[in-house]
Amino acid sequence: MKQRIYWLLPDLASAGRIMADLLGAGVGARHIHFAARDGLELTGLHPATVLQTSDVLRAAERGLLLGGATGTCTGLLVALYFPIVGDSPQWEVAGLLALFGGVFGAWSSSMIGISIPSPRLARFESAIREGWILLMVDVPYARAQAIASLLGAAHPQARFEGVERHAPAQP
């Protein structure tokens, strides 16, 4: 299990130094993520992905559930009351419509969710708008305190913003 540590950094130079310190401390680049306001070029840094900065995964889950339920109900009604061949219920239609409803619901909801900021990062929105850069670093529980202490001692200009106990799974 990992913990996600959040820091707010005042500028790109500070972010670059922290990235170098984390890499030197043995934290892999794929566990270090930076989020900044639109238009700020994060060259040389590992930017946060859409999965980390938007609500796309939660929206897709909701769409899958709602679309699957709607497809199942519609499929059952079609199978029972509007059989395609003969007078007996067409249960295959119910399964196909349930599958189609789930896939369509997940897809359409994810298109909406991609434009919604992540609720996990909502508390940082104003600071990011002001020009601060958000650092998210995922580390094992055993190393979280050591990494936080390293960053705090080496970078007094950075603001420690807390720890999330169970870091979300990231690709």
C-alpha cells in the first residue's frame, strides 16, 4: 500500500529541484506527479494524468452502473413484450441490451467526467489558479515520513498539504 503526499510549490524552479531530490531519494518518476494551471509548461517534470486531475473514473463507474441497469430493464421489457421471433421471450436480447447499456453509459459518462475536476484535488484549486504547482508523490507507508521530512528540510518554500492514506491506483 502507498500513501500520497501533497505539497504546493511556488514555482517551476522549485518543482525541478524537488523532482531531482525525489529521484535521488529513490522515488521512481512514475510515482511523482505535478499539476499546474492551464498553460504552464511542465517541461522536465512528470505531469499528472487526466485520470489524476479529473473525475473520469468515478463518472465511468456511475455510467456503467446506471447504463447497465437501464439496459437490463429495457432488455427485459423488450424480451418479454416484443419478441423478435415467435411468441416466447428472447432472453438474449435482454443480455445484449444490458451489455450495450453498460458500455454506452460508461462511455458517455466518462466524456462528461473528463471535464470535471477531481474531488480529491478540489482543496488545491485556488492555489493552483494563483500559480502554485501541486506535487503528488506516491510512496510506501514505511518511507512516507522520511520523504516528507526530506522535502520539508530541503525546501522550506514548499507548503506541506497533507497525506492521503490510501493512494489511488494509477497506471
